[in-house]
Amino acid sequence: MAIERIEGIVIDIVKYNDRHNIVSLFTRSRGRISFLSPAGKGKGGAARNARIQPLAVIESDVNLKENKNLQSLGAITLKTIWKDLYFNPVKSAVVMFLTEFLNRYLRESAPEPLVWDFIYDSLTLFDRRRKGNANFHIAFLLQFLHFAGIAPDMTSYEKGDYFDMVGGEPVAEKPLHNTVLYPQETEYLPKLLRMTYRNDRHFRFMPGERRELLRKLLQYYAVHFPGMTNLRSPEILAEVFS
């Protein structure tokens, strides 16, 4: 097979043995691919490891072999060098969360160029922002609902409705299951769904409110994508934003 140039976002890094890591990339052209990547301890290995960080965007010429579960990742270059994501404590905590979220969501991912572009553009914007970052992960999850195909349909909403997480829409009567938002929570949903990267800093939350909002959002994702349960990084976010 011919050498192929790939662009990939690092969504998982796992130690394989003393000499190699398994690096999972969400690539623009091929979806998720797992690579065996050298993990040397010399100067060259340290430089390589510094480039392969969570949510780093890398480029590489690879010889993809269809009969191999683990491809070989050779020389890499950074498509973009993040200037602030790994050095700002708030941003680095959000990076940890987004990496875990995307790793779960993109577990079996086919090529989705629009999703790749959204993630890349979001990270580019986040890296450049200098203030108002506390709600970025909330805005990301809300915008990502559209790409996941589960954006709530609130066109029929009336005050006093419940929100049925399974059906993704407001309902007048409480469903038989308990995966719902109650009327006082549902009332806020139309406003919340208007959150974007342009206005997210204008949404004010107490730390406990932001934590509960994140929990509800992840619960909604988990209803439709069962592998999204039991993420560890929200606890770290809770400490950062406490």
C-alpha cells in the first residue's frame, strides 16, 4: 500500500511496553486509528513524547496495512503548536476532560471530516482565548450534540414540561423512566442550548451549578452512547472550578 499523509488528533496514549506506546488518533481521512509509537528515553524519544500530548494535532506519512490492528507511527510533525493549552491550569484541566470524552465517544469512529474540523477549530479558538474559559467545555458539549445527532428538539416546549432524555424532547407528562429533567430544569434548557463560544463567558454559574450541569450533559450523552459513563476527569474539573 502507498504511503499516506494523515492528520490526526491525539485522543489516547497508553503504555504498551518499555519501548512503545499505543497512540490513538482521530484522523481526518480515516477516523480512529491506533498506532504503535516508539517511546524512547533518549533526547530523540523525549522530543517525540513532548509532541505526542493529549489533543496534539500531528501529521505523519504512514504505510497503513489493512490487516493490522496496530499500525506503525513513524516520524511526526505538529500541524499546530498549542501555545497555551498545556500551560494554563484551567485549560489543561479542560484538555484532560475533552481527551477523555472524545476517546470514549470516538471509540469506533469512521471518517467524519466535519467532526474533525469542529474539534480542531474548537481547540484553535480555545488555545487563543485569554479569559472567560470556565464554560468552554460546557459550550463544546452543547455544540457537539449536533454532530452526535442528539441535539434536543425544543420546538414544542411549554412551561411546565419535563425533558425526556431518551426521546430528546419536552413532554407534558413525566415518562415512566427516570432519565428526565424536571420542569424547573427544563425551563432553563432553551436558553442553555443557545450557548456558543461567542457568548459562553456571559453565562454565570456557581461552581456547584456548573458541576451539576456537566453531570446532566454527560448523563444525556450516556443515554444515547452507553460507553460515555464513569468518566474520571469531571472530578478534576470540579476541583479546578471550585
